[in-house]
Amino acid sequence: MKIILYVFSGTGNTYQVSKLYQKYFSQLDNNNQVDIYRISQEVVSIPNPNEYDLIGIGYPIHAFCAPEPIIRLCKELPDVNIKKTFFFKTSGEGLHINDCSSQKCLKILTKKGYDVIMERHIVMPYNMIYRHKDAMAKQMWIYAHALADLNCRELTNLYQTNQRTRVKRSILKRMLTNPIGFIERKFAHLHGTCFKVDYKKCIKCGKCIKECSQNNITIENGKYKFGHKCVLCMGCSFNCPANAIHIGIFKFWKVNGSYHLNDLLKDETIEFPFVFNHAKGVYRIYKKYYREVNKQLENANINIYDYIS
Ligand SMILES: Cc1cc2nc3c(=O)[nH]c(=O)nc-3n(C[C@H](O)[C@H](O)[C@H](O)COP(=O)(O)O)c2cc1C
């Protein structure tokens, strides 16, 4: 199978998950070819979906919805003659309200001939609100491996048997999520202009400019300027090596610096599974999510410990 993954990723979670899909599709069948197209500021022509058998669209959930660059991508993609397509999303929480996030994209793509056969989301460490403990981030990354592997197996089966699965989208969830997403997307443009650089900390490396997928950060007379194109992806502030970017009203929710997930996975001194042993306070909400995932893995005869090495 020839597969293309169109990916938007602010702080790298969704991109890392897309690499897992690439890995597990290739492991399933040597003949699978998986290309990844990451939406970035560089003007690169979008790969033509007509040249692929299966289309994947990956994004981080923003305010229970798809972020603006993904909605734009869906509008820009050409019409196709029935192409099997799937959504994979990353989110900070495993709440079921996140299931409805592709609603707008689904509407646009269906009209163009894309046949959406699956939609799944994978919980990854927060890039905003608070920084997870290493043990929690390790657990999320191990489960992301297992879920990506499971999803690749399911997708292959659905593709071959001409079937599809659909997530449950209650009317209430749909009515709630669409307006929230709309407001968030408009707010992002306004609020992005409030981002500021702390010049006492800034090392003038220009990483924020490189990280901004929207080409929204420029330098004028040695000062960084944030324009109106921000989509609140947090790529600039999360990846700033000097932690020098102020993010306006979200200042108490800032998370800075990579979780180094592959190092955490290899570190045997970090306890696993964390959430079942220490599900106190905020971590309690993840217990339900991991119970559900464990059931899915059990049904597919997948052992979570196979992904730790
Ligand atoms: C502006 C913003 C809004 C978010 N909204 C949600 C949300 O509604 N639900 C959720 O579970 N996670 C939410 N998150 C968390 C991200 O979806 C999550 O951290 C994701 O893995 C980030 O992926 P990325 O690194 O590819 O950008 C939000 C993050 C940001 C920055």
C-alpha cells in the first residue's frame, strides 16, 4: 500500500505519532510505503492524494476541534475518486468529547470524494496547562506505540475488507464543539499578537521563527514581532531553548521544553505503569482512558510490555 500522512504538529507530539504510524505500517508489510507531509512555513506543493492508496490526516486537538491549518488543508486538497482516508489526532486528555473534533473536516472531505474509514485519538503529554511528570509522559508514549500499532492493523483490515468504523458523535457533543472551535480559531489570531520575547533571557537563536508553521514571527530592528496569523500551536514557546517567550493570558499554562520521550521510554528507573498505581488528583481522569485502551489491546492480543525496550 502507498500511504500519505498529512500532518500538522505544533510542539511535535502529532509528528512523533505520525512516525509511529510510519513504523508500524512498514512493520506490517515491507511493501507499505509511508510518506509524511508536515505542514510548515516552507512553501512546498502538497503531495497529490490521487497518487496514494490510503490517506492519513493527523493533527493536535485544539479546543475539541481540528486546528486551522488542517481545516485549510482539507479545503486545499483536490477532489478524488473515492479515497480511503483516516484521521489520527493527539490530545491532552482522553475525554470522549475529543472524538468529534474532525466534524468540520469530515464535511469538507466527504463532498470531495474522501471516504473516511477511521478516526482515533491518542493521548500525549500536554504542551499547555501543566507539565506532566516523567512517569506519566513515559506511560503516554508507551501506549502511543501500542495504539499506533493497533490502528495500523485495524486500518489494513478495514482497507482490505472495504469496511469502515465511525466514532459516536452525539448531537450535544457536535453542538458544543463546533462553536468552541470556531471561537478558539478566531481568538488565536488576536491573542497571538500578545506574545512577547523576554530579551533578558533571549539568546537570539531564531528557533521560534523556524518553529512557527504560520510564518507569523518576524524580526524588525532586532526585535521579534508576532503577527495576526497565530494558531496557538505553542511551537515557539514550547521549543524556545531559553524559555524566553511570554504567551499572554496563558502565562500560567506555559509548558517549555521537550519531554524527550524516547529517553523516558528506555529509562528503567521510571516506574511503569504510573497511572494505575498513583491515580490521585488530576491523574485520576486518565485512569478511565487507560482502562478503555487496555480493553482494546486485550481484544487484539497486544501486550503493552512488548513496547518497552
Ligand atoms: C490551544 C490549545 C488547545 C488545546 N485544546 C485541547 C483540547 O480541547 N482537548 C485536549 O484533549 N487537548 C487539547 N490541547 C492539547 C493538545 O491537543 C496536545 O498537547 C497535543 O498532543 C499537541 O500536539 P502537537 O505537539 O502535535 O501540537 C490543546 C493544546 C493547545 C495548545
